[in-house]
Amino acid sequence: MEYNSKDSKIIIKLGLIGIISVLITIISDFILIGKPSTAYDFLLSGTESMWDISTARITIGAFIGVVALPFQSLGLVPVYYALKSSGKVLPAIAVISYAHALLMGVAFHISYAFIGYGWKLNHRPDATQITTDLMQQYNIYWIILMVIMTVEILLCSVIYSVVVAKGKTSYPRWMAIFNPALVVAITLPLVFLIPYPIGGYIAPACLNISTILFFILTMVLKRKATIEA
């Protein structure tokens, strides 16, 4: 996207900060929950695979992600400026929805610290029904967070696709296909084909990988469109 305002450099820098923040979060995912396995095995075991990961790794991985995640929202600044020529309301709703999903990701990310330590307790020889019940309840909370984020990303994707398809944004019309939800839908099957031992490190970061791909695609197009400040 080729910016024609004096604020264009700031917009690009904010977008790059967003991309760097996602990259840091991906690294935190590797530390927090990554381990040698296939991506498919990770999918089957889910959070229970954390039971033998050290407490130090869980703590470091969780809090690096928590610090980095809020800055991911800055990656949406170029997206907003690319959309805003179509109006103010719909682009704002789309970007706020996605930004809120990213912020919900802070809660989602820190939940792994509690869940991970809970699984460690549940795998101890002296584990009781109480720890089993605790993990079931943790899983419910984890699913609720995921549902909220999914709904928000879907809302953003629908608005984004409709607005871009109308051809009144700084995106080419074909970018309507590459909405955030579809990028996730494309990325997930590919990620879960990654074999042992790399798959077990890449799979935990699949959602953040989808985010960084969408942000990078936006930045790559920066020379092919004009964003009005």
C-alpha cells in the first residue's frame, strides 16, 4: 500500500510492531507448550500434553505471550486505513472486533499457565477426583474463551469480505477471499500435516501463524494501494 499522507510512515511502523508482536507470541508458544511430536498428536492430546513441561517453561512462555499479545492489535492499523475509504462504521466494527479477539487472546494465553500446572497435578500419583474435576472446569473456561474469539474473528471476516468485495477500499477485490477466518481455515490443515518432531512445536502457534500471515499480506500490498489518512 502506498501511503500519501505525512502519517504514512507511522502507520507502517505500527503495522510492523504488530507483526513483530505476533512473532514474539509465536516464540512464546514454542516455549510454553511446544514439544517433539507430530502436529496431529498435539491436536489429539491438547493441553494435557503440558503435564511434563517444566514449570519454568510454562511461566516464561505464558508471560512473554501476555506481554506481547496486546501489541498485536497495532497490526490492524494498516488494515483499518486500507478499509476506511469505504466508510467509517463498518471498517471500525471489523477492526475493533478483531482487536478485541486479540486482546481476549491475553486471557486465552495466560490460561495455559493454570491449565498446564493443573495437568501436572493431575498426573501426580496422589492426584484425586478434585484435580480431575478442576481440569474439567478449566477446559470449560478454555472453550468459552475460544468461542468468544471465534465469533469475533468471524464477525470481522464477514464485514471485511463484504466491504473489500465492493471495491471501495484500498485492497484489491481479490483480497476479500483472504479474510482472517479463511486464512485460519487454510493454515490449520497445513499446520497439522507437519511431521515429528517439528509439528509439536508449530501446531501450538497455528492461530498466531494465521494472524501474522494476514498482517504480512496486508503489508506486502502496501505499494499497490493508497490509504487515505
